[in-house]
Amino acid sequence: MEKVFVQQFEALLEKYSELLVGESNEEVKEKVKAWALYTHIAKSMPALAKHWNELYPDGKEEIKQIVGEIKQMNEKHRKSAQ
């Protein structure tokens, strides 16, 4: 990928993270990226997500933790914005 595109996409991810959970540090951006990608895969190819969950139960637990954390951060951010 071109360097300019990578920088532009990184800016998109940073703003998305900020709007979604109220912050955009590197750790949060990585969690948001994993959450968004896993959510998309689970919706568009549920059989693949199910297979991955069965193949990697520890990964499944980690993504569940990330999903819960993103949800909690989003709810907190929405309440603080009111």
C-alpha cells in the first residue's frame, strides 16, 4: 500500500476511534480495528467466525473481552457527551 494511503487510513481510524469511544491512542485504535474487523467478519461470513472461534477458543475469549470493552467505552462516551 502507498504511504499516503496508509497515513490517510490511519487518520480515519483515529477519528473513528475518537468518535466511537472518546479516545484514540494506539492501544484503543488496535482494539477498535480488531472489533470492527471481527464484527464485519461475523456478520458477513458467520461460518468463518464460528470456525475461528472453535479453532482458537483463547482468541474467542480475547475478542469477547475487546467487544465488551469497546461497548463499555462507547456507552461511557455517549453519556459524557450528553
